[in-house]
Amino acid sequence: MVEDTWYLRLVKSIILILVVGCLLFWFLPLHINYYYEGNRIFCIHDGLKSWSRANIEFKRTFDKKDADVLIDHIPQSQCDSITEVAEHNSGKIHINADYQTTDKQLTGVIAHEFGHYLGLHHNHDNSVMNVDIPYGILPTDLDIARVRVEVLKLKLDRL
Ligand SMILES: [Zn+2]
């Protein structure tokens, strides 16, 4: 049997620290701060929270400087669509203020736009990113599986 020398104990300690660090990194949630000062906060909250199963925690901030995602309402004249529009992947989600949506529709749109923030593109699957499905669908198991790697990348970017 090999005797534990000081350097062997050091190597074992380093390996243990690396393994624990990787496990913590994998299991700790991604924290997203969002800023929103409109009057449909419940839709915004529900749309974002629909991604919680992907190990993401959301917190509303009242300081734009602390926000990962800025959500606001803008006039239709500044939108390139009659529906809500986001600057994809930028952390800015603009809602067309002149387009009427039900609460369920707006919740689905926010879920969709946050999918873009996470790096997802449009598709034709059973997905919140499917552009053929009318507003209102929330992230499916397929979406949650697809963003696992994207969530890890966002966590790595913050190291
Ligand atoms: Zn889209």
C-alpha cells in the first residue's frame, strides 16, 4: 500500500475541491434580475417564471444597472411588428404598447422572448419557440432540455 505523502494528500484535496466546485456549479441556479415598471407585472413574472424548471431564479430589481433583462412598453411606431418584439439576445424585451394582448398571451410572449435571451431560435417543434403556435404556450420539456447547456454557458460567463 502506498503511503500518503504530503503531496499525494494535496493532490487528493485539490481533486475533491474541483469535484465539489463542479457539483455546486451544476446545481446552483442561474440568477436573473429583471427590470420592469409597467402595469402588467404578473404576466411578466409568470412568463419568466415558466423557465424556473431550467434551474433559473428570477428577481425583480428596481435599478436598471442591476438588471440582466430590461422589459418595457414602446409605441407601435418603434416596433417592427404588430406584436411584441424583442431585441434578440440583448437582454432587452420591448412590448408593443399599442397591441392588445390577454394576460395569457402576454405571459406566453414573455416566455418566448426570454427563450431568445437564453439563445434559443424559432422552430416548428412542440416548443415555446414555435412561431406557428399562437401566443400562450409556455416552455415545454423539450425547451427545458434545450436550454440546459445555454444556462451553463451563462453561468460560465459570469465567473
Ligand atoms: Zn421570436
